[in-house]
Amino acid sequence: MGIEVVRDLSFSIQAQSFQFLTGPSGAGKTTLLRLMLLSLKPTRGIIKIFGQDASTLDKDAITGLRRRIGVVFQDFRLLDHLTTYENVALPLRVMGRVEASYRAEVVELLRWVGLGERMNALPAVLSGGEKQRAAIARALIARPELLLADEPTGNVDPGLARRLLRLFIELHKSGTAVVIATHDLALMDQYGEARRLVVGEGRLQIFDGEFP
Amino acid sequence: MSAIRSIGHSVAQEIQSDKTLKRDMPLVPASSIAGRALVIVIAIMTFLACLTAGGAILVASASQGWRAEVSREVTIQIKPSAGQDINAQVAKAVDVAQKASGVAEAHALSKQESEQLLEPWLGNGLDLAELPIPRLIVVRMQNLKAPDIASLRDALAAQAPGANLDDHRLWLARLDTMADAIVIFALLLFLLMISAMTMAIGFATRGAMAGNREIIEVLHFVGAADSYISRQFQIHFLRLGLKGGLLGGALAALFFAGASALSAWWANTVGGEEIGALFGAFSLGPAGYGAILGVAVAVAVLTGAISGIIVFRHLRRLQ
């Protein structure tokens, strides 16, 4: 068994809640997000997701659950051979939906995140901020019940960061539980009533409401 | 989210008519060096498989021709014996043969014809009268599926006791064995090539999986089922298989068309006659070209199916 990155954590993410997951670099924020996304299995302990014990789920069940989760990766994970439009439409495409049925929705979201003029661009020619917004749009397009975002404002200017945060807040108000991993204090301060999960030295502290 | 939800009809219509939107890219990148190499490997293997299959078809159909030709012809042999008039025996046997049922034509080889037959062994200026050479009567049976040789044999035994009937059964059996051996050998070669191609496809699929690990991971995270991902790879490899299969099949069809034209051109040369005897007119015919197309399509389907199975198994093993 390797080193335990995080241990003895107990917390729950309520439906329609909003929280920042914060802590120093290397503290285990990304590991926690990956555990929630079921891309990692805990060496011990139980993860319950949407009321189901993750250790009892088969692959098809995990696929079904992932369709209810939107995820923004720190390194974007856009597919290099697909255009911005195709990347953002990916979650709907893999559900087997006909392209014409979601085209308007995807284009509308792309315009909203300021990528209306970059729909046919490949990731290789997008700036860091544009890739970030495309990754966020991809996570939002299927209107997930849970959004996991790993440093979603790490590559954008403060103005766009505020705009993206407003988008997350709006998503939260429409019924999505949001978990944003960040160590951007300014960003967290803009939404002071959000819950904060602070991970450090493998442990977790939870602060509800206003951060002291 | 209201901005996302409130999609105006005018915007939707504007977008629906937007032809400039690129949206048809396959999820597995279509062109890669490994993909092109696989197309070439499949094309070469298909070409060779079509050549062996076409060769087997040619030999099989040519051997049917030989069989039909040889089985329609029987020979009556009359050995000279002391105190017997061989010419009278020959005339009697010809008469019996001509009257037998199922016989189209019967004639005794003339003195010149017999001399010509023996010339390669005994040289020129041969006088048959000095040698106790058997006389031969060539009997051509009617063009029936099963010539009635038994009744001819019975008639000869009853009316021309010195006559010996040879229906070339031994020769036919040897021809059959040779033709069957060639066809079986070609089939084995064909199977070997298909096996080699299957392994090449397997390696290429595993290579593609390793090369596209990132894509598979992202597809999993956005909620793609294993069956969906394996279908994407299957479509990708089906396309490569179709390209390679059709290319190899087209080359094989061109080869046989060219060989047929060349054999027609060579038909009157000595070498051409030998090749013609073995392979017939070297012409595959519509069924042969249909078989080539069948092999090409089967290769494409095989490529898609093998890669689909490998990808699905690989995905099932992934956590």
C-alpha cells in the first residue's frame, strides 16, 4: 500500500449545495475530487454517491452515475482532434443524442462563455483561458446534479473568473451541487456564504457559511 | 443557468441553418501513421489472400474441365495374339462400341496415328506390322453426367472377347488428387494469411488503445459506456479494414484481369499452352471476382469485429 494522501475524512455533499474545496498544493484536493468522480477507489472507507455504495457499483452503474456528474479538470482534458463545439457537445453525444437535438443548446452555452467565435477552433489554437472555458462548458452542458471543478479559474483573468463563478452560482441555484477545488482566496471571498472544505495534512476541516 | 435554458427560437433556427459548424469528426482520430500502416498491411494481406483464393478457384474449375474431358473419352485396347486377325477384331470392337448405348463416336486409330503416338519413344520410320503393338480404339461418350461405360464393357466382353476397355480411372484419380492437393494447399495458405492479418489487427488495435488512452479516459469521465467506446473503435477499424480490403481486392482483381489478358495473348505459344492446361483460360469469371469482393468485405468486417472485441475486453478490465 502506498502513502495515504488523505485519511479519516467524513463529509457529505448535500444536493443543491455549494462548497469550495481548498488547501495548499499537494494537500489532496484533486485526489478527493477523483474519489468523488469514482476514478479512484479508496484503500479503506466508504464512498456513497447518490445514495449508493460506490464499492458495490458495476461499470454500467458507474457510467450512469457519471452522467449525473460534470467535471472540470485542472488540465482541461479537451480532445485535441475535436473542435471546441464538438468537445463541449461530447457528454450529450456519448449519451447517444442526435446532433441536431443539442446543437442550439451547445452553441448558446459556447456564446455565453465567450467562445461563440471559436466554435470551430481546435484546442491547439485556443489560449489557456479559452480551453478553461471550453472545459467548463463541457462540464455544464448536460446540466449535472453534481459539478466537480478542479481549479476552474486558474487560467483566466479576474473579470472572467467572476463571470465563471456567477455561472457556477447560477448552476447551483438551479439545483446542482457544486464543489470547486481552488486556492484562489479572492474567488472564495466573492461567495462568502459557500461552505468551505479545507484539506491539509491528509485531514479535512469543514466551515459552514462565512469563513472566519 | 437561465441563460443556458432560455434558448430563443430565432437563435436555434439561426444555428440549425449554420452549415459552417464542424461537427462530424469521429471520436477516434481518423488519420494516424499506425492507421495508414495497418491499411497497407491489410491491403497486402487481402491481395495475397485473394491471389490464393483465386488460384484455388482457377485450379478447381480447370480440374473440373479436365475431369469432364477425360471421363467422356475411353479407350479400347486390342492386343495381338497368335492365330487371330487383329484387323477383324478391331473392326468388330468398333462395331460393338458404335452400337453400345451412350457412345457418341468410336474410331480405331489409323496406322499413321499410332505411329505418331509412338514416335517420341521409338523414332521415325516405324513399321508397326513388325511389332506386336496393341491397337487402340478411341471411344467418345455422349455428353452425359454419368456416361454408361458398364454397358459398353458388358457388350465388349460378350461380343469382342479380346478387347480391353480402359476408362482412364487411374489417371482421373491422379488428376483429382493433384487438383485437390493444390486447392487444399491454397486454402491453408489463405487461412494462414487471414490468421496473420487477424494478429496484425490485434496488435494495431492494442496500439491504438494505448495511443488513445487519454481519449478513452475522457470519454469515460463524460459518461460514455464501454459499448459506446468500443463501437467508436470498431467503426474506426471497420473504415481502415474497408480501405485496405478494397485496395487489396482491387489489386487482386486487376492482377487476374491482366493475367487473363496475357494468357489470351500467350495462348498460341508453347508455354502458354502449358499454363492454359493447368489453369484453363486464366479467367476467373463473375463468380471469381465476386469471391474477391467477398474476401475484401469479409476482411473489413473481420477487422471491425476483432478490434471491437479487443477494445471491449480491454475496457472491461479497466477500473
